[in-house]
Amino acid sequence: MAREIGVPHPRLSLPAKGQGDDLVTFQRWLGDAIPMVTHLGITDMAWQGDTLVWHLQLAPNLNDKGTGFGGSLAAQTTLIGWCWTTLWLRTHGRVQNVVVATASQRFVAPVTTDYRLECVPKVADGLEQLRERLDTKGKGRIALIQRLYAGDTLCLEAEGDYAVLPES
């Protein structure tokens, strides 16, 4: 399905109460909703506790030097944070829009092989703070940390602040 500028993509139906999303279905929807996703080389998405983990191929993300392209990697860190927040909301039966408010990256080492990207709340009580704000104000924010590893080597650390907008 081709996307039209200015036309929102249809939402994915919420998972059954108390259950998380089927991440294969979510990834397929994500590729339709955000066309560039199909070109990022995401091979797998999985939850490990409160950590969202993606496995990615390096080949579609190469730069002119044959290593990971910083712009592509930065986009992936921003996107995994958006997905983390969106998936968490969906698991809690909430249909609200998420936007990135701030994002920063620190490149530590070149990415020279397929890699994994991990996303987790920045602070231990980040989820509780978000839940409380959503319950009292109908909107909220959460700070997330993203780390990119090639094997055991940390190659990129990123941080994003994601705003959950009030229900429309």
C-alpha cells in the first residue's frame, strides 16, 4: 500500500487485554506505516523484560567506508524508542500518539558487522512516572536509552525523550 503525504496510516488493532503485541505483525504494520522501515535491515524484534531488542543487518546501512552509516543508525535509535513507547502503550490498552521530543547520539566505535539495538527506560522508575502522568494528566513523557552493539562491542549510545500526546 502506497502512503499519501498528510494522510495518517490506519492504526493496528490493540492486542488482547494483558497481552503484548505479536512483534512480527507489528513489524509488518510498521513497514507499511513508515516506509523506510523496510529498508533498515531489521531481522528480529523481541522483548527481554523491559528491554526492546532488535537484530539488524549491516548491509543496508553501509556508509562510503564500508561501516555503519551514522544517519541510518541515528534513525534506528530514534525509531526503536518510538516503538518501545508505542508498544508499551498498546500493551496497556492505550491508543495515543507518540512523538520524539529530543534525541542525541554518541558514536563510540564503527559498526563492522550485523548488530543489535537495545532500548530501555533511562531511570528505574521511568515506567511508574509515565503511568502516573498518563493517569493524572492523560499525557506524559519517558526518557529512553538506546545502545547498539556489534557482538560485545558497544558502538553507539543514544538517548531519547518521547512524549505521549493526549488521546484525540
